Amino acid sequence: MLLRIAWRNLWRYRRRTLITASGMAIAMGLVLAIACMQDGMFAMMSDVLVRQTLGHAQVVHPKWPTSQLMHDTIDEGIVTKARQLPEVNGASGRMFVYALAASEDTSVGARFIGIDPKADRIITDYDQQLLDGKGRFLSEEAGAEVVIGAGMARELSLEAGQQLLFLGQAADGGMATELLEIVGIFESGLDQLDRSGAYVHLSTLQSLIALEGRVHQIMLVGEDVEGSAALRDAVRGELGELADVQVNSWEDADPDLAKMMG
């Protein structure tokens, strides 16, 4: 009875009913379209964030995630094994070294990141972070080159084309010093990285600190961020029970970020 009365009332004022129904349909359509767009943008941003910072999965020394000591390294040859897996779209070794970066007048603490520019191009977009007119990225061939953050360039009062002094300690206990030519200046939008980050060719950094053939981390990327666990398992299966090697998905490597991203 009530339904019949309600139905008659709807069509008693047909124009009003049609206007109201049309407005609700349009509003619902807009809400669904915006929600879908936001989901797509968030998924894309999540994938970029994970690729840039952690990789979809990574291979490290078991002690590296907590201690990050210079000697917590793994064999660089694992990169070649990982690339042979169909689940792996890209693999690149990384090395991280804390040292002083100095100009003629001052110095700052820096985190030098050794990368393979050719292999890394599949994984990250570091060369797209270069400031316009501020040089280029690292050459594919190893050399005494460095790309520094915009904040570091300001603190050291250096520009592309000038040199900075790398001053650190090698793995054998000796001093590691090298004049590096600044070939480019980048701005990532991350304040800490822009103030203290510096990219050097992996082979150059390995030679500087006497750790040839060793890396601290191997970043791996697959099809997308959702397949990180499957990628991790595939690499674990390929490497078997290698001593002093640990394979993590990005969720394993950074549980807090995984929780934040839902």
C-alpha cells in the first residue's frame, strides 16, 4: 500500500521527479568517475614511489637492513642471475657510502650512491630529475664523475663543470680520496636527498672503497607493485640457499610504508 502511494506521488509531479532523478544520476556518475581517477593516480604514484626508493623487491646481505655497515655486501654477480628470470623486468646493483664532499672552502657530509646508469634507466628516472641547464647524468662508462643534489651544490657553492673532493674510508682501512667532476645537478623534491645525495658510477665507487665486485643492494622490478611477493619468491627460488643473501619484497623492506599505502 505504502509503495503504491509513493509511486503515484513520484509521477504526480513528473517534471520535478525527472529533474531530481537526473541530478542524482549525474552526481553519482561524477563521484564514481573521480573515485576511479583517484584510485588510478594513487596506484601509479605508489608504483613510482616504490620503484624509486625500494624496488618491487631487493636482494641484500641479511645484516644490511638494520646495520648498513660498509662490509655488509653481496656478490654483484647475483644481478646477472636475477635478470634471467622472466618475472624480473630490471635489476641493478647499488652501493651506499657515507663520506665528506668538499669544495675549496667548505665540506658537507654526503651519502654517495653508486649506480649502474645503463641498468638503472629501466628502474628509475634519475636522469629526468636534472635541473634544466645543469649538465647531464652519469655516463654509461665508469669515470670520475658525480651528480649532486641542488641543496649540496648550494652549500658547497659549486656548479656543473667544477670538481668536488670525495674524502672517505676504504674497506681495507685506508683513505679513499678522489676528485670528481660535477657533471649534473638534480632536484628530487626530497630535502634530505637534495642536500646530501650524490650519484657516482657503481664501478667508480667500488674501486674507491676497495670493494670491487660487491654491492650493498640489488634493486629488482617486475610488472607492477602488486606482484612484489611473487617476484620475491621467484628470485628466492633461483638463488636457493646462498649464504649471506636475503631477498625481500618492498613490503618486507619497509613495513611502515606498506601499512600507510594500505
